[in-house]
Amino acid sequence: MGSFEQTMRWFGPTDPVTLADIRQAGATGVVSALHHLGPGQVWSIEEIKTYQEKIEAAGLVWSVVESVPVHEDIKRQAGKWEEFVSNYQKTIRNLSACGIKTICYNFMAVTDWTRTELDSVHRNGAQALRFDVTDFACFDLFILKRPNAAKAFSDAVVEQATKRFETMTEARKDQISKVVLMGLPGTVEDLTLDAFRDRLAWYDGWDAERLRHSLGVFLSAVVPIADECEIKLAIHPDDPPFPIFGLPRVASTKDDLARLINLVPSKANGITFCTGSLGSNMRNNLPEMLREFSEEIHFLHLRSVYVEEDGSFFEDDHLRGLHNMVEIVQTAIEISDERKISLPMRPDHGHLLSSDPYRSSAYPGYTYLGRLKGLAEIRGLELGLRRNRKYEPVIRDS
């Protein structure tokens, strides 16, 4: 025990990155899900085993489920929410019966991860994911036309967005809309603007306390089952870790995560520590948060981001950016060793490199070579830190 369990995410048979690719990258585990099943459905033992056997036939292990999506009715406590909670309980039992013991999930209302660009040119010429505050304001104010959207932005951002939108081409407007709405992998269908507006309306008047109450109800129902089945539930932080579209957030800050853990205290109720998501809010001190939740962290997503003055951010190299990834990895090593476990870890979103064999078909952020590069960097850093038991801070640059 001790060393991280090295994994990569796989989106199943439709993923251009194959299980053989993942094994050759040096990973031993796979992070995946039954993506053909929509939120609220029961994952049967038969379907889980069939998928698991495919992974094991490639010489890998299905280490973490990411994700068993939480149906929107559960978050709203509306519609068939009680039936969907019961189905979630059954899925937990079935995964445990197949020996899969870690489940990542999120509790973001309506949206999943949100960006404004999928192909922003990085300093090294590769393509990276980016969240541009002014472009996002253009979408919210003038394309989505959300009521009272201007209140969510500073006067300076509103002014900049107004000027930018006046000269924005129709092609760029369409591109922003597509990219923003693409960040909804929890939905089966592609959402139109009108459908997206309808879903936002579900949460009119909601604040963080109301959404947190729904989270508490959900956890009260599923954590005892997870405890019984020796399953670890690991919530993924909000991405980005601040309110967007007027929606409440419940997993963005140290205080949010502390309150979440205290909703239903249990070894099963834990966190996916995503340094990219949490690091997009510069008020989050990542090494401090790692130490604070050392017992509750069940899964690691490791990558760095660079945050600009206006709050825009892009996904930097895995060990570069504004956060001291050396200290973060060192702290994670200490946690793993103290708990005598091998924390599952995956390199998060990777850059799209010019020579990537799946350049034209890769899932945004889940390119092969970009993640292989990140995994190799993290693996090398962990090995070096373990050998030397000391480290120097990295230079923070833009």
C-alpha cells in the first residue's frame, strides 16, 4: 500500500481511446460508468459484470465508477425522486456485489462542468479547455438572455461583454452556445436553449441551503447502504467552483465540503479531490484542504489550472499553473501512507497535442496523449518524492 493507484477514465466501447491504450500508458485501473444508462436507472449485476469483464480481459481493473449520475428529480425533490433514490440504493448494492467499491458523483444543479472554449491555444501550441468570464457573460446576457443575469457580473465584465458581443460573429455565438451546453453529460439529449431555460427555471428562488437540504436527504438515504456495502461515495466538486446561471452551489469551498461531510458523518461519505475544479477558485488553499479532509478523500483528480485576474481560467500542464502541485502530491502521498491505502488517482483533463492519434474524435479534455503525458508526469513526481522524501516548490508562472 502507499503508492497511488494509477487510473485513466474510459467512456466505454464508443471511446476512441481503447483499453489497450490505457494499459500501455502505464495505468492499472479504469475509471468508467455504464454510460448507456440514463440517470435514475438501476445498474443490474449482469450489466455491471459484462462491462467489468471487458475491462479485466484487457488486463485492467474497474477501480472507480465515475459517475452514477444523480437524477435531477432527486436534487429538486420532485417528480419520481423517491423511486430514483431507491434505484440508486440498488445500484450501490449491485456494484458492491461485483467488488467495485468507489463511486464518484456530483450534485451540481442542471449543469456539469462548464467551459467556453474547447480548443484554446496553450503557450506550447496544444489545445486546452478554457473558461473565459467575458465570453460566458456574452452567452448568459445576450444569447441565453437570462433574467437579471447582469447582477451576476461586475460592471466591468458587463461592459466588456457588451462590447465583445457587438463584434462577435454568428459562428462564434453558435460555438459558445454549443460548448456551454456540451458540458451536460448527465443528460441523454443535447439541450436546446429553450430546454436549458426550462431547467434553470426549476431552481428559481433556490439558494445553497435549499440545495444542501436536498443533498442531505439524498445522503441520509444512500450513505447507510454504502456503509453496509463497504462502498466509498466521493462527491466531485462544483466545476467551476462558483455560482453560474444563478444556480446554487454546495461543493465549491472548504466550508462547503466540511458541511457536506457533517450532513451524514460516515466513513462512506467522502470527497473526490479534484485539484483542477477546486483550484479554479483561488481562495481555495489546496494543500490545506487536503490535510483538512485527509480521512474523507477517496479519489484524486490531479491537474493544474491558471487563473487570470478576472476569474477566467484555463487548464494548464498537469504540474504547472498557479498551484504548487509538488506540495499537493507530497501531501497526498502523506495521506495515503498514513491511512495505509493506495488512493486511486487519475490525471484529469489533458491537452490535445498535435500528434494525438485520436485528434479528430477524442472527447473534449479526454485526449490520449495529453492524459498520458500528465500521468507520466505525476507518476515521476510521486516516485521522486518517495525516493527523496523532500521537495522544493515549483516556480509559479503564467
